[in-house]
Amino acid sequence: THDLGVVAGVADRIAVMYAGRIVEHADVRSLYRAPAHPYTKGLLESIPRLDVRGQELATIKGLPPNLMRIPSGCPFHPRCPYVQQVCVDVVPHSLVLGDGRTSECHFAQEVLDDSAR
Ligand code: SF4
């Protein structure tokens, strides 16, 4: 599903997929409190909040990739606000961030720190 709002009520752990790969895997609370992958962060920021009036919803720029022509390096790099040259050149490995959560991002710790602010 693309609806993380629905998932929160029915799952203990979430695997977020992009371009056919699991890019983040975490328990529900940790993932909603502070996502560690820019795609997850973008998805969560695009969910309307009932407790905020007149909010402008964020969107993830661009379109999902054509699976026959997946971008080089990190498949999310054409859409990612954290993109650096290494993202274009090198496929990120899955980083273990503790408490069993993983993120397939070169800058997972930075994204996590940003999300926790
Ligand atoms: S590896 Fe780079 S492009 Fe991919 S999600 Fe992380 S920061 Fe963004």
C-alpha cells in the first residue's frame, strides 16, 4: 500500500519499498517517530494531520521510476532532497541502525537525525 496511515493501525513492523527494493524496515513506532530513509520521510510528510488546520501537504518531486530503466546508484536519487554524487554512482547497502531497523541510504543516520528534530 501507499497509505502509511492505514498501515499504522494494523502492523507491528513496516517494510517500505521503492523500485522493487526494501529501502527501510523498522517497527511501526520508530518509523513513524523518525524515518531513516528520505522516501519514507517524504511519504510521512505527505499524510494530512487531523490536528493541524490549513496545512500545506508536502509532495515527493518527480515520478516513480520506470522499472525497465531504474536510475543508477540509488534508485531514489532523481527525487531525493538529500542526494549527493555518491548516490548517483553507488548503490547503497542496507545499514543497520540499531533496534533491528535498517535503511538503504548512504545518509541514513543524517536523515534519522533530521527526522528526530
Ligand atoms: S542514498 Fe542518496 S539518493 Fe538515495 S535515499 Fe539516500 S540520500 Fe537519497
